[in-house]
Amino acid sequence: MKKLRFYLMLLVAVLATSAKAANVKYLVLNSGGEETVIALADSPVMTVNGGVLRVTVAGAEKVTATLTDGLSYRFADEVPNSILEAKGDEASRLEAGHVYIAGGVKGETVRVFSAGGRLLATQRIGEDGTADIDLTQLGKGLLIVKSSKTSIKVMNQ
């Protein structure tokens, strides 16, 4: 087990060095079919204990996976349309350039902002508590989708 831990730590060190040299911005981990995107600018911390990999950012756990779960990773300078972070009570998903929100407050306005804070679009939550926000015409880059109950960071490509 000590040998495995040593080799894993060596691998992480080599990967981190090569990632900086290639000027990549994201670590993309895939565990059990679920993909997690982590910005390297957020200084993720990777630890291995008892065959379990944990990745934390600012003390918050982002990924927990056993090393036998078919864990894979890649580094990327761009991330195709993906939800980078979602906070709040509403369920959300990203599909075909649209953010779908469920469990929202009927009639509330959902706002989409650029990373610089400029309001780009608004959408009302429907009678059923859902909203479909079309991002395809809003340009590329980081977008923030906000309501009173949630905040979603989306990388729009």
C-alpha cells in the first residue's frame, strides 16, 4: 500500500508540473461515469488515504473515489458546456446549450450574467416551477445563472 501511495503521489506531482507547463486551466476527473471539472486556479488539494482519493477546493470536498472505481482524468484548457458549480435548493442540469431549472419559485425571474457582471438574459420560472434558459446565443465563456434560491456557474462553449 505504501508503494501504491508513493507512485500515486509521484504521478500527481508529475501531472501537476506538466499541466502548468502546458498552461491548462482545468482538471477533469471521471469516476463511475460522473465527470467533475475543477479549475486549477482554485488550487485543488488531492489526498489518498486507504485507497480513497479525495479532491478538495477551499476545504470543500469535490470528489471522493476509490482507486479501483475506474478513475480517469485529463487536463484541459477549455471545458465544453458544463456546469462548473451549482449552489442552492433548485435542481439544475445542462443539456444541448440550455440550463434547465426545476423546483424554482413560480413567476420569479432567473438572470444570466457574464463573468464581468453584465446582465445578458432573463427568464421567468413557469407555473410548474421550471425554467429553460437558452445559452446558445449568449456567447462563449463563463456565465452565472442566478435566482433567489440558486447560483450556477456554467462554461458556455
